[in-house]
Amino acid sequence: MRLKTNRNRRHIRSAAMTGAMMGAVFVGFADTATFAATGTAADGQVTLAQAAAEYDFSIRQQPLTTALDLFAAQTGISFAYGTEELASITAPGLSGTHTVEQGLKLLLGGTGISYRFTGETTVSLTAAARSDADGAVLDPIRVVDTPGRGVGLGRHPYAADGANSIEIGPEDIERRNPVNLRDLYAGDSAVSVGGGIPAAQKVYVNGIEETQLAVTIDGNRQNNKVFHHNGTNLIDPSLLKSVRVDPGVAPADAGPGALGGSIAYETADVADLLEPGRDYGGFVTGSYETNGDTFINGLSAYGQSNGFEALGYFKWGTGDDYEDGAGKTLAGTETDLMSFLVKGGYESSSGHRLELSAQEYRDDAVRPYRANVGSLTNRPTQTTRNYELNSKNYVLNYSLTNPTDLIDPVITIGFSEAEVNVPEPFGSEGRTGGWSGKIENDFRFADVNVLTAGADFYHNWAKYEDPSTVELEEKATNYGLYAQFRTRPVDMLSISAGVRGDYQEFEGVGGEEFNNSGLSGNISAEVFATDYLSFNAGYSNVWGGIDLQETYIFNPAWNYDGIEPVRSNSYTAGLKLAHGGFFADAGVFRTEIDKAREATYGGGPFIPFDFSSEGFTLGAGYNWGAGFVRVSYIDADVEIDGVAGDSDTLQYFGVPLGRIINLEATHYIEQLELKVGGNVEVALENDDSVSQGYQPLEAYEVVNLFAEYSPEFAEFLTLRLEANNLLDEDYADRTTYGQEFSNVAPMSEPGRSFMLYAKAKF
């Protein structure tokens, strides 16, 4: 570590004290937690076919929820269980040839979890210490269906290409209760979100901006590079079901343009929200936050009947400007948002499933003159102006819920658009969007060999206009073919390898046309050295074509001579350790993007440079059944042409991330029906920019805590109290623009704030 300042040492000491206090509290809870380990099985009815069928299992010791997913994938059994009952329990592993019943007994042995067949292929799981006298299941709110039957990267969640993935599941989303993307990714240092307001937030993975990753929502490709002062993907995380982030190396079926990896967002379906045994339901939510007097409300209703299903969700929020940690009110930070999600679907008796989703997000309010910057000291009159932001995502998906080994298709067609209108001073309107689609099929050769093959396309555009300018537009159309083979040739080795070929037609603002094509490849492997230890590594070489530039810098005089496609190389390696509730991981990474396309209004449409991000990650933690504590660390160096990059030259590529520490912990107190937890983020001082004549990026420490109460006498109700930025730190997130420049007052994050949240189901 490069510890050079007293400020760093102060924050390390403070972080250590805070971490030690939280760790002591949660380990203390662990010591008093009561969680039986009976390993008994409740009586249930099993068909003769199930009783006789045998399966060759090879499931290593791992979290029980993960082991159940693997068991479901192999046997077709669906599980229903409560998230609290199974949270962070470790399964002992399962190997050899067994029937379903034999396998369940062995897999659940010693965990304190009992099972009961509620149908021919459905099983309810119960924590013995929390079941009633009749063995009834308490809070069975999660249903695990057979994996490998979705529409996104979740079709193959345990392949080697997922060994390095960051996965955010329903339990994580529920625990973090995210209002924006920053809340969604809290707890993992490898993913950072900069910008104090949602309108300016951007996601960075290992210091690489999301525009260099293949980003999808419900399988639909996103193309939202409109204005560098705004966020790139406006997403309401309230009804997300899962997120998968592939840092650096992504499989071929993640889509084209995965230069620095991929992010796949998946929204919730009706089946994810319905209580067991019900065909309809809904909920209302409301929250109040003291800093900014912000009210955010949500309303949802959903149901299913005779194969049809429908879901509607609407959220709106209003509030005033917030104060930073120094007590200063920041103009242009008020809340004025609206979002909705509508989904409809039909599943036939033969398993054919159609699903249509429509999602929109709107942010229309006065913002800082440059939405991602607090102010510029050399332009004091430019304070605020109105921004109108709209984001749309419409997707139609087809899949087969009872596939065969050779017929397991997914067909996706989608439309997305992002619009940023800035009435002052020019009446500017910028829009990016496009159509995308794919058709793919999984070919399964035995349980451990899956070939995914398919074709995809996108037609994207970026447009700018104002009253004094004719419409300027860049557009690109891409056609791709791909295949990804996932296999486990021996018990200790898992391999995933893929290739894709792309052909792109690009057109500049003056009608200039360029046709290019290229091949991409990737390979990942995971070696299970023991039941507790595995090693993984991955490599990808990705052809990205010519990417579209942001609309607000388009110049009709641009000359595109010499423009070339971009290509990247990514390398990852790491290890994972899990034993007796303890877990740890470590990894190294490097991504190189060659001939990255930079552009400026006066400098031209193609100013190529070489970009790189490299570093390492560390993580460790402990879970005790009713809770967990974990810490993660990243050290990332981001460079342009071999020298440290700053947040201005790195725009749309990355940020000078440096060193970040995250601590997350939670515990469920059964006697009080109370869940408590929180997270701590510590950024150490980053002086990489000093060599370029700029200021160092200051260190900071942020502590967020929560308590959540769901009373047994009112199971429909959840109450939550949050204390955010408890220490009232005055800071800008590490990935926020401009902190190294003396003439920039960066966009500070909110100071101390308390939030009261309530959710009622019906």
C-alpha cells in the first residue's frame, strides 16, 4: 500500500475502529444465535418415478442456496423457502449416485433444514428451529426453479465464466433497499457509483465506465451515451430481481461490445413477488428522508390466471435540495422523479412463454449547470439550469419453460432510448437509442456440457439538434454470430470458452460510411483444488467496432478519415476459499483497450489512445446462519497512454479509482423480529494525479446503518429506519468528476440523513 499521508492513516485507524466495532457486535450476535441442526426430513409424498430415478451428483461444499440451485438444475425439483431460514448456511456437499430423496437427506444433513414434498416436483424447506408444531414452513418467500432456464446470463449461473462474477440477488436487493444505483452496489468495492444525484450517476467496474461494458436490461442492449455531464443508464432498482456483473472477461453470449466486461440487469416477474399459494397481490411503499425533506412512494399490483400474468409498478418522488456534510445546501439536488414498470406474460400448458416489459424513468428538475459538477470557480454565474431526462426500455422475450436437451431457445427483441434535453442556453436535445435482438439455443450434452449458439443484432443511433442546427446523427448497425461452450470434463475442473464474429456498418454525422468486421474470443476456467478451495482465471480478446460518440459534441465539420474499430484484451485470475462459515477471495485483473475512440467538438471525431485498468481485489468474511460480515478491498490503477489518467481525459472510459475498502454486515435477531446491519466505505487518498500537476483525491469514510422490523402479528408490514452518512462526512464519491482540479467544486454526497421506510403487502 502507498500510505503517504496522515489523512490516510487517520482514515485507516478510523475504519479499523469502526470495522472492529461492527464486527464485534455482529460476532456477538452470532454467539447468541440459535439455529438448530437436526438434519431430519419431514414426511412427504414422492412419486414412484422420482423414487426410482438416480442422478450422478457432484456438488462441492458451498452456500446452501447455491447448492440447492445446482440440485434443482440437475433434478428439475423446485424449492420454496424463507430467506432468513437459509441465509448463509453452508451445505456439506453431495457426490455420487443417489435418488432425489437420498440426495436431499445428504445435502441437508447437519444443516438444521427439513424438507417436505408439496407436489411431484416441488419441495418446501423449513429451518427446524423456526417451524411450528405442525412443521409448517415459515415465510417461504423465495422459490428456486430449475436454473439454466432463464433469458439472460442467469441461464448458466455456475459455469466457469461466472467464477469471477459479482452477483446481486433478491436477498441482497431486499437488504440494501436501494433508492438509486449507488445503494444497489453498496458493499462491493469493485463496483463504484459516482454522482450525488441519480441524474448524474455512472457505474464503474474495476475503474472502467459502464459504456465500455455490454449492458442489458431483461436481455435488451443499452445505448445511452448522450451527455457527459449526465448518467448513462437511468435505472430504478426498486423492482430488480438480480444483477450480474462480469468484470473484465465476459462470455460471448453477453452480447457485442463487452470490452471491459458486462452487466446484466433482470427485473422481477409476477412469480418472484407472489406469496405461495396466491394468484394475486401487491404492495405500497413510502419513505421520508430528513436531508432534503424527500418523499418517495411506490405502488404495485400483480396477478396470474390461466397462464396469463400481469404486473404494474409506479414510483414517484419529490424533495428539496440536500445539504452536504459541511452543512451547505447544494443547489440543483432536489428530487423530482417518476418511474414505472409494466410486465405482461402468457405461458401455455406446453411451456411456451411470452413476456413483454415496459420500463420508463423520468427526472425533470433544476440541476447544477453541469449536472455532475457542483460548480466551477472560474464561471461563478453558471449555477443551475433545467434538465429533462427520460429513459425507456421495452422488451419482448420468448422462452420454453420445459425444454429438452436440444431445444431450449430464447428469443429477445427490444427497444431502448435515452433523452437529455437542456433548454438553456441553446435549446439542446440529445437522444440515443436503438433496437436490439437475439435468437439463441442451449444444446445440452449430458448435465455438464452446454453449448449456447445464437445470432444477435443492434441498430443504434445518437442524435443532436437545437433550433440553430440541423439534426446531426451517428448510427451503427451490427450483426453477430456467437457460441459459448460450458463444460466440466472432470469433477475438479470447469471450463467455459466462446467465440463471436461481428459485422458493423457505421455512419458519421456527414453520411460517411465505414464497414468493419472482427472476431472475439474468451476462455475461463475454475479448478476445485479441494472442497474448500478453488482457483479461477480468464482471458478475452474483444472486437468492439466503432462506438457512437456522445451527442452534445457533434460537429458537422468532422472528418472521419482514419477512424478504426476498437479492441480490448482482458485478463483475470483469482482464488476462493469457503469453510465452516468463513469465506475469502483474492484476484488480479488487467484490461487494455487499444485505439479507444475519444472525440471533441473542435478536435475531431477520432482521437485514439490506449486505455488500461489493472489492480487486485481482496475479500473475506464470516456467516453464522442468521447474519454475516464481509469486507472487500480494491486497488486499481487507470492509465491513458501509459500515464495516470484524470477524470476529464478518462470520460466515458474510467476514473482514477485508487484504493477502496467496503465493509458490510447484517444480523437477524429472532427474539425481536428485527434485522440490523449496515455498511462502511473507506476511500484512501489517491495521489496518482499529482504527477500530472493536479490535486490528490482526498480520503473519506462513510458509515450507513439500518434496522428493519417485520412483526409476526402483521406479516404484511415491514418498517425500516436508516441512518445514512452517520458521521456526517463532507465528501465526494471517489468516482465523481473533477476532484483533482483546483477550479472544480465537485458534486458532494448528502450529509447525515435519517430515512423512515414502510412497506405493506396485500
